[in-house]
Amino acid sequence: MALHLIDKTAVEDEGSGDAVVCVHGLGGSTNTWTPLMAALGGMRVVRIDMPGSARSTGVSGVISIERLAECVLAVCARLGIQRGHLLGHSMGTIVCQHVAAAQPKLVRSLALFGPLIQPHDAARAAMRTRAAKARGESWAGMQEIATTLMNAATSADTRQRTPAAAAFVRESLMRQDPEGYARSCECLADAKPAELERITAPTLLVTGDEDTVAPPQAVRAMAERLGGVHGGARVVVLNKCGHWTPIERPEDCARELRAFLAAQR
């Protein structure tokens, strides 16, 4: 595995073959995708610690969805990726949509986990409140945020049957730099939708039946607007699963992803 630092953004580059570029969500990191690596065998997997998150907190200035999309495009350009598959989780799914709308020839397919077009108004307000807490209370605030979200964003079944998955979510959030996390929350609070009608890539949408960020009914409505000439996106709803689909149900996500990517070859 090669580790690149591209404009202060940490990027992991592993394997060879068709390129897959992975974009995590709010509070995530390159490790969001570790449970799905087995489904990406025989491919070149590029995982980005997005600006403001994990090892990329050194990126200064305001973070926006547009800036994150530009980061993905810059990584692809620097690493010589002219066409590839995009994987996104949560806020990363919005970033992937913006990339696919801006550069449709770059994007071979989209696999989006916990997908959303944009936050609703109540969620935007909650993001701003969370940003203020992270910035004002620093690490103590991050610990409280992490514990609260672990309970709210994972299913009861996950917490009871796979406590290591719930612990991963808490750890991923708790270890975020408070200021970087605050800026990322503000990014999501200000997110605007991509021009979905410009997206023509085949699309897979995976959510949980207990995902309150990307509820099944909203994901199905999203599918009707995505997929372009391919007749809409495929929707998969995982049972007893919350918002952290790749972490809560890795085997199910890997199976769906493997089949989806195989169909694109």
C-alpha cells in the first residue's frame, strides 16, 4: 500500500486494476472501507481521508461539498485515474454525486451507502449545533458527540450483537480533531444537491431499515432521480441496520458491492 499526501490530504493507494475511489462520511476515515476491501479484490483501491477528517486535519480554510469534490478530482488527476468507480458513505455520497455530475466521463459507477441528496432543515440545524459543541468543548465535546451518535446512528441489533462495530463508530468519531469535525459539520449543514439529472452512471444505493439519516423511503425517491439512461438506481435495504452500513453489515454490503461491480465489467 502506498500512502500519498496530496495538498495535505492523506490518500491510501492499494492494488491494481480498475480504479475504485472511496469517499467517507462525516466522522469517518479510510477505515470506513476496510470491511469492504475483500469485495474489491483485483482492483486498485484509493481511499481518501477527506479534508478536515482523520489524518487530513491540516487542510486549512472553510470546508464545503464543492471543495471536497474538487479534492476527489485532484486526487484522481494526481494519481492518473481517468475513469473509475466511486464509493461513498453518508456525506461522502453527496460529494460523489457532485463529482459524477461535474465529470460524468470520469465516473464509471456509483455505490453509495447511507445515501442522501442533501440534509433536511432539522438536520442542518443539528449539524450547526454539533459544530458549536465540538468547537466549544473540544475533546470532552467530541466524546459526548461520539457516544450520542453511536447510540443514534447504529441499530439496537448492531449494538447488542456486534458491539465491536458500535465501538468502531464511537472510536472513529471520538478520534476526530474537534475543529476539523466542526468544519465538516458546517460543510454538511450548508450542503446543496448536485445536478442529479447530469448523472448517468449506474448506481447502487444501500441503506438500513433503521437509518434515520437516509431512510428507505427517501432513498427510493432518490433512486428514481438517479441512474440516468440506466433506468434508475438499484436500492438495497438492510435489515436491523442503522446509518453505518459498511460497519454494521459488512458481509451484506460486500456481497451487494461485489455483484454490482461485476455487472459493470
